[in-house]
Amino acid sequence: MPSVPPGSKVLVTGASGFIAIWIVKYLLQNGFSVRGTVRSIEKGKHLQELFKEYRSQFEYIVVGDMAVDGAFDEAVKGVDVIEHTASPFHFHAEDPDDIIKPAIQGTTNILESALNYGLVHNVLKRSFKTNIHKKSTSLKRVVVLASTACIIEPILEGQKVFSEKDWNRFSLKEIEEKGRGATAAHKYRASKTLAEKAAWNFMKINADKISWDLVTIQPPFVWGPPLQAISSLNSLNTSLVDFYNTITGKMEASPAHIGNWVDVRDVAEAHVKVLTTEEAGGERFIICACEVLRHHLAPFSWQDVLDAVHSGPSEEIFSTVPRGVPGSGKTHFIMF
């Protein structure tokens, strides 16, 4: 599909979330109009106040439960792009289905709504045999916020460089074999993997009916300044909670706890660039910003975070931050 120019209307689902709210900000700053879905009027009003300088470019619509059939039917009407970010991110699911089903249903629901209701009008095509009604849509591209959780698998020895060609099959096997006994991390990773697979499968099954393309974006841990409404620490998103718990000593900074990271503003910028880049259609993109190690992007451990905090000039400010075991977090096995 051709690129999507500024001035086009973009639907952002879960618009009040940590990542999504930055996506909305970057879209507005780059001249796009945005319709955001939120779960309550209160969240919508927060966005209106935050983006009041873009009042003519921003609107919101309440979608209470994205897992309900038809949840996005009204939201998709008349948009040029869909940026789907709404998906559960937590490590509290006891039953894997508690996180897997909402992730899959939210993704397939937005695609079903796009297929059935993302219309400008019906075009009547006449032939010498019959009248054929064909759906005409302004929708050009759907972007799904996935995760490197869809890509990486545990490495038992040596090092491995992962790419967009890889899929996380390990977590799916863990869920299949252990069910409720699987770790919370694998339940979450399976939810992201199955939701992304569902999106690509939807495109394949409906290829003859679809006039738009799909892009998926794969960030790791996402950190950065929050713009969402925060009334307490419980309002923080999961990745920032882990960061907070590490530097306050509530979570052990084990060198074994490794992962990659990216700034939320880089993720938001990527969501704009895939709209303005024609060749992005049909692709997966890892968005990662870490130490460059042998031309690959190497991950961090939580010990690295503590070492970085204590390497700065403001030692007194961070005197209460734990030190862990300085220098013990430099062995990395997963790279992109």
C-alpha cells in the first residue's frame, strides 16, 4: 500500500496507555488527526486536556471492553490507519486464558471491525451480467503493537541473535504442557505471540477481501516519562513498576534478570515512520535501543541499571538506591 500522508485520520486503541499516549502525541505533532479509544470518559477527558492545543485534530470514543464482539465497529469508521496498542500487560494471570484470550480477541475484533465497518461507502460496479457491490474503504494500513516477547526464547548456553524472522515457540509449549503451572512471564509472552499470529492469520484468510496491509512493531521493555494519568504507584505500567521496584530495592537486581529496552518516544516515532514508509507494509519491526555489541543490540540486566545509576555525578541523590553486586551484570546472551 502507498504511504499515509499527514492529515490522515489515525485510530489509536488504548489511547490512554503508557505507550499509546506517546503515539498519539507524536501523530498529532506530525500533522495527523487522531481518534483514540479509551475505557472511560474520565480517561478521554485527560487526553483532551493533555492535547488541548490539538483540539481540532483529536477526538476520543469509549470502548469499555475490547474483547466484546463488535467493540470497535463505530471506532473504525472513516479512518485511514489503525494503530492497535490495547492489550493486557501484567504478570498476575493464574489461568493462561485470563491473559491470552483478551489479547487475541482484542486483536481479531479490531481486524473484524476494520473489515466490516471501516468503509467510506459501497461502490456499485456494473457488468453485463449482474450488479456487484464492492466495499470501498479509506483504510490503508493496520499497525499492531506486538513485542519481542513474540520473538525471543530462553538461551541455555552460548549467545543467539534474534531477528524478525524468529517466533517464540518455547512459551507456547510451556503453556501447552504446564497450563496454570507455567510462569507468569511465559503466560504473557504466549499471549503476545498468539495475538500477533492471529493478526497475520487473519490477513491470510481474508486476503481476497482486504485492501489494506499489516505492520507489527516489536519493542522489548519500554521505559520513559509517563504521560498517562497517575494517581498512585498502582497507576504505573508494568515496565515502569519493575524499574521503580529495582531502584528502590523492592525487587532483587539479579544479573540473571535480563532483557532489552527501548525509550517510549522511540516506539512512538516508529509508529509514525511505518505510516510514512510505503515499504513497511507486510513487515515486522524490532524497535530496540541498547548497548551496541559486535554490531548487534545487546540487552541489559537489572544490575546494569543499578551500575548506571551509581556511575552518574549525583551520587548523593541516589544514595538510597541499592548497589547489588557492581559489575556482575555484563554477561549477555540474547541480542537482536
